[in-house]
Amino acid sequence: LDVTTQDLRELLLEARRAEGLSLEALYVQWLIPAARRLSDLWEADLCHYEDIATGMLHLQQLLQVLSPGFAVEGACRARGRKAMLLSAPGEQNMLGVFMVTEFYRCVASDYFHRAGWDVWRAPPTSRSQLLDILSTQWFDVNDVCASCEPRLPLLSADLAEMRRVSRNSHVGMMVAGPAFDDHPEFVGRVGADASAPDLRDSVAQAEMLVALRKRDGTEFDREI
């Protein structure tokens, strides 16, 4: 019998589902804590890059297995909102860190999609491509995931530039990821409007920002 690692992972997930765990419970109780644990080990220099890479690869593969059913389980409906979710610019140069932030980005994307948001899922491959997308596409919210605390001063400049070029001049700027989980005070320091340490709250935060723009009269009709 040829049973692959992927087969074993899927069998494990099915066993957990048979015990009555919802897909969201698998996200909240398994996947997100595992990613956070890997991030903490990496930050404390307690494991090698190969260990981080292997662990994050397995988590990404599990996420790919779960994602198709996650939106269905949430009975998503169109909300007429659009979000750009991305890893912090510059973290691509630190592969171990980047794998963690990419996982957080993918999980957050699943939550937004589940809630009926139109999510720009293709991550920009360069800063120039990111700025081009932001200047030509309308986004209600940009959500930036960051793992590397020492890069936060640079992230502040990145967010300011993203605001400046955005087609939506009143775009909501959110941040998420391990760099902010235990330090909510960092959110204001980098110039973001909101953060959700619990990824389950990310959509609620985004909806709040859109509602505030609408209340203040700064939400404009999109151009086609």
C-alpha cells in the first residue's frame, strides 16, 4: 500500500473531523498555534532553518487541504468588499521569517474569503508590482502580516508609502502576525489603523474600518 505523507495528513484531519471538530476549530486549535510555536522557536534561535521550513511546509499543505471547505462551512456570501492581504515587504529576504508570515497571510485570506470579501490572493513579487497593484486596484482594506520585530521601523515607512499610492485614498490599513501578537502598542507605532491578534477577529476589524469611513463620509463609489 502506497500511502504518502499527504495521505496521512488528510487521514489525520478526517479523524479529527469525525470527532466533531469543525474546520474552524482545526484552524484555531491546531494550525494557528502550531505556526505561532514555530515562530517562537525561530525567534529564540532554538531550532534550525530546516526544521522551520519542514514544519511550515506541512502546515501550508494542511491549509491547502482545509481551505476549499472552510468557506463552505461558513456559508460565505458576497459583501462587496475587497482586501489586499500580504506579507510585510522585505521579509521575503528572510526565508524562515517569510514562511511564517505567508502562513498567517493565507489563514487571514481564508477568513476574509469565508466572510464574503473579495481577496487579492496573488502575492506581489516585488515592491514595484505591489505599488502598481495598489495604485490601479480599489481595496477597502490592506492587511499586512509581519513576523520580524526588528523590521517594524521599516514597515512604518512601507505602510505610509502604501497609503500614498493607493487608489482608495482612505484605505484602511491593518497589521497582523507574530510581531504584533504580544505587542499591541506596535500597531500605532507603525501607522496602522487596527490589528487583530486573534485572526478570527480580523474581518470584524476590517468591517469596522469600512463602517468608520462610511460614517465619516470618506467612502467613495468605486470606478469601474
